[in-house]
Amino acid sequence: MPVTIYDVAKKAGVGIGTVSRALNNSPQILPETKARILQIAQELNYQPHALAQGLARRKTGTIAVIVPFFLTYFFIEMLKGIQHELTQYQYDLILYSVDQKEKLNTFLKRTLQEKRVDGVLLCSLSISTHFAEKFIEAGSPIVLLDTFHPLLDSITIENELGAYQATLQLIQAGHRKIGMINAPLISRPARLRYKGFKKALLDAGIEFKRKYLMIGPRTDESDGFTREAGYQAMKQLLTNDSDRPTGLFISSDIQAIGAIQALQEQQLSSPTNMSIVSFDDIELAEYFGLTTMRQPIYEMGKLAVQRLVEKLSAKGEAVFQKKIIPELIIRKSCAILSTH
């Protein structure tokens, strides 16, 4: 196995960020520490990543990652992929959480003016055309993840298609009374998944019933893609004893887990009383037996870093817009509707 930056850091008794600063001749390190690390790297015959070496002209060795202020399972998995890949390129990460549009704009403005980071990854937050143009004019690298702007590089999931396929799975299982639990439509993924859901019903000639649609609340602590939101939505759906859906598309796994809890409290279960198909395929989805649309969340984080590094090395000049198609993962929560 080749020697890694982790090996150098371990033998030197320092963090990988300190090793990175020593290798990149950063002034933010004591001369004696730098000399000791370089000596250890030479002894171990450590060879830095070729592309990372080509980035030696960078000024800070730091990347900013901006996420919404609520860290759900989705964002945690995404950040794992980002952190893993940044480490490979010997970059430090600064994480910023933003709870208001004004705060995002303030941070983007400061980033352009102060140049304290070499590049930006913007996750699941919308950027205005004004700031998109400012980043392009300044030549400041930015990549969007789970969000989109036509002028900027982006990596997104095909939310509408994924929701369509999820709903189609319920239809093909024989369900005609199909509902949806969604997050507030202020969220772009929520809007697109709602659109895909309705289109699948329309194409199959199935009536959309507004009473089968439950939209969880957006709060100061969340975007609506939460276990509690799914739990409350299912409780509300179950209040109608006489006319309930037999199949349900739920816009995220974590909401689906809350919904299953609400079912169980009423001595009901999935799929016996209600088939469920959800979205994301987080780690808990397999434990709960969820049929779901898999987003390669971890891999998306890694891909975003790889694209940002290309831009930093002046190899990524054309606009890069990657759309990933989610994969249907079949488990036990969706069953063929019994006619008996």
C-alpha cells in the first residue's frame, strides 16, 4: 500500500492539516515543525497526490462548505463524502451553516472580497444570478451540490424522475389509492418530487386526491424532511378511517421512518396496511426495510470536491452540470395490493 498523508501525520504526531501546510510551504507553521514533518515524509518516501501537487499555488489550502443550518442524515452523509475527498487533496474544510438568505448573501460577498478560502461548495441552497455572475467575474471557483444555477457547475439528483419511478412502483403493485407525504414546497427537491408524483398518477389515469397529500411543517430547526414531520403527517392521514390510501410515496426516508412509527402506534404496519416507497436510501432505510430511491449521497459529495479541484487547477473551464438518476431499491415496505 502506498504511504498516505495519514501515515505521515501519525508518525509526526500532528493532524493532516499540519502536514499539508508543511508540504505546501505555508507560513502558518513553525519552522521546526515543518522541518520535522518534511524529514518524516522523506523517510517514509511519501509521494503527494499528483494533482494536489499541481495546486501548490493555492493561497489558503482551505475550502468553504456552506450548508443549511439544519444537519439532517442527508447532509451528514454528504459531508462525509466531501471530507474524505478533501483529505485526499490535502485541503482543510471550513463549514458554514446558513439559516437565512440574507446570511448566505453576506457570506458570499465576504468570500469574494476577503478571499479567505480557495473555493466554495454550496449545498442545497439557492444562489442568485447576481452572485453567480460575481463568482464568474472574479474567477472564484464554486460548485453547487444538490442545487442548481444555469451559469454554475452543479451536481444534482433527478428528483422528478425519481419520484415518478417511486410512484410507478406503487402503481405497478396494484395500488390506485395513492398518497404522498412531502416537505414544504419551498424546498426545490420537495417541489420536483411532488411534480413527479402527480405526473405518474396522471400518466396512469389515477385521480389525484388532495386529502391524500400531507405536507409537513418547515420550522426554525428543519426543512421539513424530518422524522417528526413524517410522524405527524401520518397521524393526520390516519384520522380518516373510511378513506385512506393503500400506497404512499414519502419524500424522504427519515420522514418514512416517522410515518412507520405512527402506523405502529395504531397497531398498523407497512406493507400490510399501507405500502410505502420513499427517497434517499440513508443507512437506516435498510434496517426499516424501506423500498426507496437511492441517492448516491456520499459519492455526490466526493464528485463535487473532484470538480472543484479541477476548477482550482484551471482544468474545469466549461460549465459542468451533472444530473444523477436515482436507483430503485426494492425491500419489504411496498407489496402487491391484495384484492381479497
